[in-house]
Amino acid sequence: MRILALETSGVAGSVAALDDDNLLAELELDPRARSAQSLAPALMELVRRVDWRPLDAELVAVTIGPGSFTGLRVGVTTAKVLAYAAGAEVLGVSTLEAVAVRAPGEVSRISVGIDAQRGDVVAQSFHRGPDGWPEPLADERLMPREEWLGQVPPGVFLSGPMLRKVPSLPAGVQVLERAFWDPSAAAVGRLAARLYRAGRRDDLWAMVPRYSRRAAAEEKWEQKGK
């Protein structure tokens, strides 16, 4: 199965082409430009490198959240347009799981945190299942950053983009190397291939980004009684 994978949940993003779960090529988006500007050129360069046409994709995979409001909207919209034009399937992947799957094989338990702004984090814990893939231990949670950092059980590693905003860590907390903190399009594609084999299918028309919270403007509007 030819898979195009998109990851636009944060400041840095990437795209990847896979044959089933075999990575053929991966490109990082230009960090100097917004994903709305850099995503389409990167996709065109990607398919050129693997000698595909954009409409050759059979499955389009994309991170659906949590993450940046704008980045998620751009990625999900692009994935849906691509899938519709190509007659391909589409699958949305959790950003937290796309980070967890990048952890080295010797890491058995991990807690992933993604910045939710205003001092909060969206976090979820995983353990490595019998097949080597991360399995959630609980649902993702929105919580204060300090609460996340202060309740790490022994033997659990921290990872995720949120760590870039942590000036110092509590004593004894184990953290993965910085290279593993971000989701990647390759991880998104491999996860999607696994989910597809397991029978997962997403509705092109119903799939939407999953935000960690409402935008500040929405909350202020509600406070005014609107």
C-alpha cells in the first residue's frame, strides 16, 4: 500500500512516503515558513523523489491532535483533499502516540507531553506491548505542567515537545534524548499502516482535528455570556 503521511501538529513538520510500513522518503517542512505555505511544495518534492504522482496514494495518514490549532487544521484539510482527489483511504493518528512510537526499544514506559499553552500540558502514558508497539495506559489528560512533571513514577521516561518549555526538571526524572521528542511523518505512516491492517478506517467527511482545549478567543467569548 502506498502511504502519504503528514505531520503538522507543531512548529516543525514533515511529510513521508511509505510502501506499507517501509519508509521510502521523508522530508522536513521549511521551519522558516508556515505549514500552509510549506506543506504543498514539500509534498510535491516528496512524490517526485519516490517517482509517484500525488494521486498514486492509497492511504493518507495525518496527525489529528493534540497540537497547534493552525497546524492541525492545515494538515487535516490537506490530507482530506488528497484522499478525496486520489480516491484513497484516510487515517488520523494521535500526536501523542506518534511521539511514543519513536522511543528506543529499550524504553518500556513513557509519558508524552504536548504544550497546551497557558502553562498546561496534554499528557498520556504508554507502555510497550508484547508486539513492541506503544499501548496507552490511560486517556490523554489536560493538566498543569508542574502536575505532569511532579507525578512521574519510577521507571517512566518523559518525552514530547513540551520539554522544550521546561527550564528545569525535578530530581530523578528520566528524559529521552531530544531527538525523540517530536512526532515525525514516518512514525505517523507506520502507525497508520498498523491501524489499517487491524481494520481501522476513518470517515473522510467526519474526521476533524482534535484540539486539547478551545481557543482563548472562544473562552473569552463564553465568559462574556455570548
